[in-house]
Amino acid sequence: MIDDRSPYNTPCVLDILRAMVQGPDRGPHEPRGTRCGPTSSSLRSESVAVNKARLKRMGITHILNAAHSTGVYTTWAVEVDDFPDSDISPHFRNPTAEFWTRLLFDP
């Protein structure tokens, strides 16, 4: 559900989680999560992200952390309020955009 009161039309956390679990990009044998672009990037739960061996088997090379905690991996974290009316777009410009650009064009 998108909050119509928000000038940014930011989806709520529950909708993001639903998309991660029921995403249309997920293949029949792919673990729960939503694939984002090349096989080296993926949106997954923390239980997957903290397992370095599993990340390696999955071909994951980069992680963008959108959580409050960090794990055993190298992250680029941004601080943002988790409210429907929060404008998160500035966080997807430099340097976060550069992080994903490097992933997409120089894995």
C-alpha cells in the first residue's frame, strides 16, 4: 500500500517485505528474496546476508544494507527515518548510486 498522503509515494515496510518474499523475479528454486539486476546483486534477509559461504555460492558480490544493524560483511549504510512520508531519494544519489553503479558496470 502506498501512502497517498506522502509526497514521495514511498511504499510501507510491509509492502517492501511482501515484494521480497513474493517478488515476481523469484524463480521456482530461488531462495526467498527479490533479484535486483545481475546475478551478483540481490535483496535478501539478514539470515542470508550474514552467511558468507552462502553469499559466495549465490555469486553475491555487493550488499546495500537498509537495516539498523550490520553483520560480518562490508556495507554502505545510510541513515533514514522509516516512515511513509520520508524522502529516501537523496540516499539513492551519490554515494549509494555510485555503489550500485560500480556493481552493475564493474563487478
